[in-house]
Amino acid sequence: PRQESPAAGFVGAAAAALARIASSGRPQSPSSQPLLPQRAAPLSSASLARSPSRPVGAVPPLPTLQPQLSEAEIASEILRLRHQKVRHDELQAALSKAEAQVRRLPPTAVLRLHAYCEKHFAEPGLERRVPPGLKKMLECLCAAFQIEVAEFGGLLDAVRVLFRDPHSFTSRLCSLALCSQGAMCLAPFLLSALPYRRVREEEVHACFEALSAWITAKYWLAHAASEMSCVASELERLEALLSRDPHGSSTPMSWATFDVAPSEMSWQATSPMRRVGNAMLRAVSGSPV
């Protein structure tokens, strides 16, 4: 057999060592690497708060802003509140007129009404001749002055207390303050609509006309006055809101009121649409823009 030389054996061993070193420095292929499941890193509370896919209810949602009212909605609300204010002024004028009619009643007319009640309420036969509307009106007046109609004595005793001082009756009636709750005692007379037959005594008829007009005006004004405080504050707020310039400045704007007829109202608000409309009209008519 042929024997290899020592030099050839050394060269072969060196080549094998170099081949092992070269093969150990190469990166292994992905297929040769073992597939091991990787554990996800734990999420912190800050990352959970920033994560868009957080559980429902983990972080409270942001409050939604209420949409702002448009210019048309504000203007419509201002007109509605102004209409209520005009209605209140009309009721105040009606009460002033009714109070003036009551103050014009002479003391002799009040005395005559008192004598009529004394005569007819004292006898049951004559009480049936009293117009139902007059009886209901006297009951409401007694309730307004907090005079109780007793079960025994009836309306006669209450009327005696009501007309105890006939000379100051009209002034006491006109200075009577009634809120919306206190004016409820006047509602039965207005709702009953009981018939009233004109009596022979002219003073009694004059008293009925003046006192019934006062009851009607006093009732409606008492209910309207309870809402005027909030109406006035809301109207002032909306007018200030509408007078603001869209660019942030506060420029006063003049709005039409109900002092004139609707056909004669002048729209004086200097809004951008009005300025554009005026410029177009001047351009069409040939005037300088």
C-alpha cells in the first residue's frame, strides 16, 4: 500500500480546519432556525390610555360640545321673546285702564252695591234674584282679600267685611298685590262665564262692569309677570350674542321692534348679506358701489 507523506496530511488537516471556520461564520437560513412563539411585551397603563383599541369603559369618552345656534335661530328666538314682552306691556296697559275705571267709582256706588247685597242676601227669596255672575264675582273678591266665606252666614258676612270701609275700597283693591299663585282665586269667575242680568240699580251695574274688568286684567297680568324676569334676561343675552361681529369684534346692531306695523318694519342690521345685497343693487342701478 501507498503511504501518504507527513506534509500532505498536515495540508489536509489545515484545509478541513479552514472549512469549519468558514462554515461557522455564515448566518443560518430562516428555515434552519427553530420557530419559537414570542411573548408580547406587557402594556403599561399609559399605553392602554393611548391605544385606540382600548376596552369600552376603560377611559371615559370626551364630552361632546353642543352645536351653536345659527343666526336665524337666534333671530327667531329674539322675535318670540319680544312678542312676549309686547304681550306683557299690553296686559299692563289693560290693568292700568281697569284700575282707572275702578278709581272713578264714587263711594256712593260702593255703598249702593253694599246695600244691594244686604237686602238680597239677607232673605233667601231675594237671593235667588241676584245674578249668578255677580255672586261669583263677590266670592272671588273675598278670596283675593283672604276673607273666608263661612258656612253659617254665607256670603252676607263676607261682603260686610269686604265693604267695611267703602271710601277706601277702590284704593285698597288697586293696591292689592297678587302673584301668579295668589291670582288663582280669580280663575273661577273667569272660567264660570255665568250670566249677568242687568239690575235696576245703575250703581250696582257700574260696579260690576269695573270690578269684572279689574279681575280679568289682574289675573292675566299676574301670570305673565311671573315669566318676565327670565324673558328679559334671556332677551338681553340673545341680543348681545347676535350683535357680535363674526370676526370677533362687538359692534352694536339695530333690530326692528314691534313699535310699528309688520309691513313698515325696517331691517337695520348691518349683516354681511345685507351689505352684499346693497352693493348689488347699486351696481344694477348704475350707482357707484
